[in-house]
Amino acid sequence: MTKQNPSLSLPDTIASEQELEILLSTPTDGVKQVLASLDGDLMFLGAGGKMGPTLSKMAKRAVDEAGLRKRIIAVSRFSTPELKSDLEQHGIETISCDLLDRSALESLPDAANVIYMAGRKFGSTGAEWYTWAMNSYLPGMAAERFRSSRIVAFSTGNVYPLTRICEGGSRESDAPEPVGEYAQSCLGRERMFQHFSLQNGTPVALIRLNYAVEMRYGILLDVAQKVEDGIPVHLTMGNVNVIWQGDANAYTLQALAYGESPPQIFNVAGPETVSIRRVAQRFGELLGKEPIFAGNEAETALLSNAEEIFSRFGYPQVSLGRIIRWVADWVKMGGVTHGKPTHYEEREGKF
């Protein structure tokens, strides 16, 4: 069993995007131990999304700090050339690839360890066919192509139904009941990895994530910006889970050592059931603004119980209170954001 670092030096505030990137990609002792225990290179499929860059940088830093000889390979369409260049400057090999192109997928080099991150969420409503291709068809092709690898595949807590807040969130053993076609297609992704894992004996770990946050995007940023701008904070989805992206990165890399056939499922989420109302009120205190609310809390919410991942790897290193303070400072100083709302308040699965 590996644990997160017992103590990580955390700043009182995050002053720049460079400082943020360093913090998000700092490997834990557990990550270094797991990567040292595994043979072969690491490949990140769909590395151009919100988590891919810092996740691949964390792997590269862990490999270098542990004195290991492993290639770290990031695969993406790389629609922004700056990202490709940034990863290469950090010693990460990059491959530009449309993963839906079967011949391009087949031509990728072999890698003993694969982190699968490709997927589509926003824009799904009205183009459901493309979402199903990305979230279900492509995972089947990737599972076949990398049948001889260890695979950690990202899924989502959206595969669970809304549950009563008093129940503490869905567990990995609970039956999925996805709401809406996006969530249904994500369950399709899981089923494809399950099928080919069983067919080929591929060790797989499925990561049901909700929700990773940092300064540039995430539920906490959504709430903080609404408080700052005097926009009503909707309360119908009145409770959520959030986890610092650096902690989610570390859990994901450590999960490489725990893949099984059939796949092992891990919920990756924060330990608290977070009240949107209370978070907005706290941001109001920190930003000097009075939050405006719309609607009332429902009795159910999309919540996950991450007790299993904590029992294996330890609790998150960055607390909810610290993240809230960091986000408030970031908003006050006008820090850069991705400009992508999470739509966490969506209860009917329409993204």
C-alpha cells in the first residue's frame, strides 16, 4: 500500500499560472513508488484536456526524481500548438493524432502503461452521435489496440444516479443509473473496457471522477465568479464533491498498480459533501460580496463516496478550505481561467 506524502509544502496563495502548474504536477512519494515498481513506458491518450498536461508532467517529474528510465508520451490532436511545445519543453514526447482514425491509433507505439483520457462532454446535446463515438466506440478500439498494456481509464461519477444527500454518495459497488446521453455514453466507455479486459486479460482500473478543481476551472471557480459578478448561484444541485486536481492526478497514477480483469473501479472525489450555499457564503466573506441565490436545494444530488481510494492511498493533501481561499485570491487578482463553466447544476444530464 502506498500513501500520499504526509506533508506537502503548500503556499498561502498561488500567485501565478507557473506556480499553479508546478503545484499540480508535484509527485507524491506514492506515485514515485508505483512508477518504480512498474516496467515500461507511460502513454497518455487524450492528453490535451484539462487534466492531461499536469498529469503527464507529474509522471515525468516522478520518473526523473526517482532516477527511472521511462518514456512519457502524450497523445492528442493538439489543436493548440503551445501545449505541444510546453509538454516537449518538460521532456515529454508528443504525438499528434486523431484517435478516432483507426489507422492512426494502430500506428501508435506500444506502451506498457496507458492512461486513457479521451472523451467528450460539453456540446453533447444536439450532437449525441459524436459523443457516443468518442465515449464508447473509441474506447473499444483503444482497449483492443492496447490489449497488452496496463490501462487506467477515466470515467465519471455521472454514471451514478442522483442519491439522497444523507446517504453519503454512491459507492463503487452501487449499480450505475446514468441520467442523459452523455452519462449513458460514459457507461458505454466502461462497458467497452470491461469487455476487452475480460476477453484479453488486460488489467484495467476505471476512475469515476467528480469533480477535479483548480484555479482555472471547476465548480469552486464557477461559484466564486458568480459571487464576484453578482450572478445568482443556483441551488437545486445543492451539494457536490470536489477534489484538488493534484490529488486526483496522484491517485490516477497510483491506480496503474491496481488494475484487474475484470476492471477495478475507483471513485475519485473529495471526502466532504460540499454545500453550494455554504461555499458561496464563504466566497462572499473572502470577496467582500453578498452572494445571490436562486432556487432551493433538492433532496438528492450527484455524489460519490471515495472511501476505497482513501483507504489505499491516503486522504487528499489539499483541504477544501485551502482550495476555497486559493480560488478567492485567484478571482480577486484576475487570474487566467479556461472560460469553461462546469454546468454542475445540471440535473437532467444535458450537456
